[in-house]
Amino acid sequence: MSTLASFQTIGVVGSGAMGRGIAQLMAQSGVPVRLFDTNPAALASAIAAVAETFAKLAEKGRMTPADAQASTARLSSVDTLQALAGCDLVIEAIVERLDVKQKLFVELEGIVGENAVLATNTSSLSVTAIAAACQRPQRVAGYHFFNPVPLMKVVEVVSGARTGRAAVDQLVTLTQRTGHTPVVAQDMPGFIVNHAGRGYNTEALKALGEGAADVPTIDRVLREQVNFDGQGFKLGPFELMDLTGLDVSHPVMESIYRQFYDEARFRPSALAAQRYAAGLFGRKTREGFYVHADGKQQTPAEPALPTVAALPPVWVAPGPRADRLIEAVAALGATVESNSSPSPQALVLVAPLGGDATSAAAGLPADRVVAIDALFPIAPGQCRRRVLMCTPATQPAYRDAALALFASDGAAVSLLRDSPGFIAQRVLAMIVSIATEIAQQRIASPQDIDMAVRIGLGYPKGPLAMGDALGPAVVLEILNNLHAVTGDPRYRPGGWLRRRAQLGLSLLQED
Ligand SMILES: NC(=O)c1ccc[n+]([C@@H]2O[C@H](COP(=O)([O-])OP(=O)(O)OC[C@H]3O[C@@H](n4cnc5c(N)ncnc54)[C@H](O)[C@@H]3O)[C@@H](O)[C@H]2O)c1
């Protein structure tokens, strides 16, 4: 592999999980790396671990033995910070404390040449604040990798308030040459990925806090009902929080919320705060949203679905999703009434967007109303899971008839308590809403937002492309209705979304 043109020698400070990953990636890409850590044992273990990784890659045939040897030789440990003199880039991956990072950057400025770039791998601190202590803040940038570094192939290059264009451009070029994908972000809390990622967990926690559904139901809905070209989310939000650990995710939720001066869209959950206080962190404490035994998540079985002797006729309320609903119900073999109002026996189906079943039942016999989420296709063969909601007045016989009808082709069915926006609608609308605000604030380009989230969070699509697939006008309607039903400003749609929905433009369209 050729040597990276712009940087001849890279220093990495901090040899923990991130520092060693960054050192590995750079050495593997052909640049000599000097690794430093104040803890000599950590440093020695990092050097040994990276050498072992190269050896294993060679064994598996993913690297030639010569490459493995050369990459190992490119990585050396140094036992003083002074030994980083001569590096034209130093990447810092030490403890996440502003005072400690500022002190390190000031020291580094006295050691490296005047054109050297200084980069920080901070996740949650302000790059601008770290650079503020420096003589030449224009050469300080954020360089935010994800864990594990070699496998997570996206890197945020973060431009602080006084970062120069040259530092950003050089880091972008370096990243491209490592084979990772660079995305450029302005220095705002959470940059792109940790900012855009707020919608998923926070809205799922909000739905849980409202008692809309239990933990496994919310996870199942987001994995199996969400359907972008056949793909839902790989992990439900609670499975994900149990994996990451609530000790990590909850403070991030709180920090982003506070840094944006209590922006309602990021409001964390009192439920999560309580579970955090109780030490229910997830896998690492063997108890979180799920119990974990022998390293395995214990997922309660789904409730059994009722069977009914005979299905009542079905009447579908008019509305934007009525055609989709009539087609599905007919394909499932039910008798669909075509009168302008339901007969006295009819099961009355509604398909609200953003509203709850009770609001959708206005003017209808609420004791026979069942709502279904028709955001994604619901016809037989087109869905894995359907999601229903009853009003508090719905008679059990009509609830059971709807459950039996919608399970009759073998699809799974989830039943929620009456709540606005089912689960998928409200969670997806919040993901899109937050991403459009990131675009509106010019924190990153729409393309970089989608790229960063798709690779960094493993979503089935970038959030703006998700909004386009659902239809910007549909997302706007969901948010407007959530806002109207709840009065909660977290659901107020922003300008980027509203304008593009109104003009019939893609959410990726810049102006
Ligand atoms: N772990 C992640 O998932 C992740 C992801 C992205 C960014 N980050 C950020 O990367 C940085 C490092 O995180 P990590 O998970 O690798 O931490 P870590 O605890 O695994 O490693 C930190 C290392 O830095 C060393 N260190 C501490 N102070 C030092 C100093 N003043 N000079 C030199 N070495 C020092 C420690 O001895 C330790 O070996 C943090 O800023 C963190 O926020 C972490």
C-alpha cells in the first residue's frame, strides 16, 4: 500500500479501545504511527494486541504476510510526548475530560511543528472548547471514529468554530485513503451520528413511558413492521440500549438535551433516569430492559392471539390510507361493507397517521373501532407484522375479531394501548424530524447526514432517504397530528421538512 501523501508520520495519544484501533487503521494504510499513553502497561498491551490482529488477518488470508509484517513494523510505541515531535498529525484518544484534553493540546503545540494538525476523537466535548486553549486553533479539528475503529467505516471530521479548511481537507483525504468514509460536520453537540441517533431510543422510551406498549412489543414492531425494501431496524431500541449499556446511553441523552438548551425533541425519559439510578444497565449488569442469562437476552414470548368463530363484516373509515386497508382486508377474506356508514354489526377500521384510535373514532361507534398502522404495506405477503390499537371503549369481541383477522395469513400482530402515532410512525417521524433539523442548521450536508447514520448506526436507510420513502408530506402529517394530539413541542415540524413537503421536493434537496 502506498504511503499517505499528506501525512508522513502520525502520532496517536491514548492507547485504549479507540487509540489502538486508530493506530491499527493508520499503520495498515501505510503510515508510520507513534503511539503514546501515560499508562505504560496499556501501551504495551495495545502494541501487542495490534500486532496480534495483523497476524490473525494474515492467517485468515485477509492480508498478505508481508503486509502484516510491514504494518506491524510501522507501529511503534514512544514513552514521552516529546517523541511525537516530527509528527505532522497527532490524533488524541485519551480520557473524555475537557481540562485534560486542553492541557494535552497545549503541550502538543509546544512539541510538534507549526503546520502539524491536531485532532481529537472526542464524542461529546466541544472541539471548539478544546481548541480554545491553543495558540493556533485553526489546526485543531475533531476526528470522530466509532468503535470498533477498523470495522466501523465512517469517520466524522469536525470543524470547530476556528478550525481552518486545510485541516479538515487533509483529514478528509487521509480518511479516504484508509478506506473509511469521511463525513464533515460542524462542531455541534453530538456532531451527526450521536445527534441524529437521538430519535430512535428517546422516542421509544417516550412510548414506553406513556404505557403505549411493553419493551418486547416496541422492539418487535421496529424490527418487523418497519419495512424499507424488506428491511427493518436490526435491533429494537431496548435491545440496543441493553447492548450499549444504559450507563453510556442515558448520560448521552441527557448531555445532548442540555447542550441544546432543553430542546424538547431530545427530552430524555424519567423512566431511563430511574433505571440508570437502579443500575439496570443491560448486558453488563445482566439486567436491563431484558434479563440476560449466560450472555443471552431472555425475551418473553408473545401473547397468544385469539381465535374467533365468525368474523363480523368490516367497514373501513375514509381517509388517506383507506384504499390500502380495504385491499388488505378483502385479501384476508373479510366481507367489506361499502355503505357510507357502518352497519350495526360492523367492525370499524381506521388508519390514523400520527393520531390515536380515539381521535380517529370521532363520529364513529368507538366501541367497535380498531385502528391499524398502515404506514407500510399491510396486504398479505407484503408484511411480517401488523400493529393494531383499540380505543378504551372498544369491546373485547371486536378487538379479538380484528386480531384474528389480521393474523389469519400467518403475519404477527401486535396490540398497542391507545396512543398517538402507534410506534413505528412516531419513532420514524422523530428520526426524520431530527435529521431535517441537522440539515437545516447546516451541521452537515444532507448526503453526509444519510451516509453517517446508515453506516454509523446501521439503519436500513439514511434518515432523509427514509423520509423520502415514506413521503415528506406523510411525515409532516404524522408530526402535525402528534403535535395536535399531545401539545408537546417535541413533535413540532421544522422548516426544512415543512418546505420540502409543501413543495413536493426530496428531503435531500439543499437550498
Ligand atoms: N469507546 C468508544 O466507543 C468511543 C467512541 C468514539 C469516541 N470515543 C472517545 O475516544 C476517547 C478515548 O476513548 P476510549 O474508549 O479509547 O478510552 P479508554 O479508557 O479505553 O482509553 C483511554 C486511554 O488514554 C490514556 N490516557 C488518559 N489520559 C491520558 C493522557 N493525559 N495522556 C496520554 N494518555 C492518557 C489511558 O491510560 C487509556 O489507556 C474519548 O475521548 C472517548 O470519548 C470513544
